[in-house]
Amino acid sequence: MDELELQRQQQGLQQRSQEEFAMQQQLAQVETMIKNIMTPEARSRFTNIKLASPDRAMQTLIVLAQLAQAGKVAHVDDTFLKQVLTQLNQPKQTRITRK
């Protein structure tokens, strides 16, 4: 029983690592695609954001990828990247209505 459980755990770990590797490859492909449509200034700003705040860079990358796939953006310059970052920074407002 112990050997069987050990094998199952090892298989589970291998599967998770393979999934993580596949996810990292997909993210790298998306990042490459987005960086190809960025101007040098925007690319520099994105690299700085990625170094300072990886989570924020990931959010930005997702938004830019969605816009690019929808055909809403052909190239990303520094001002457009700033606009995206500003929109991501705005806190979401919740409205409470009393009756």
C-alpha cells in the first residue's frame, strides 16, 4: 500500500510540474507576442514594471493580450501602456443603495 501511494504522489507531482511548465511556456509566448507589438519605450516600461511588481505586469500582459486578440490594438506605445496601467490601478467602486 505504501509503495502504491508513493507512486501516486510522484505521478501527481510530475503532472503538476508538467502543467506548470506548459503554463509558463504559454505565458512566454503571449509575452513575446505582446512585446513584438510594443514600441521600445513601452517595452522598457513593461520590463521595469515586471521587475518591480510581477503581479501587476501579469495583469497588464493579460489585458494587452485580450485587446490584441480582439483586434482592438495593433501596436502598443508608451502612452497607451500608461492608460492601461492607470485603469488597472483604479480601485473598483462598489455602490450601496439603501431603500
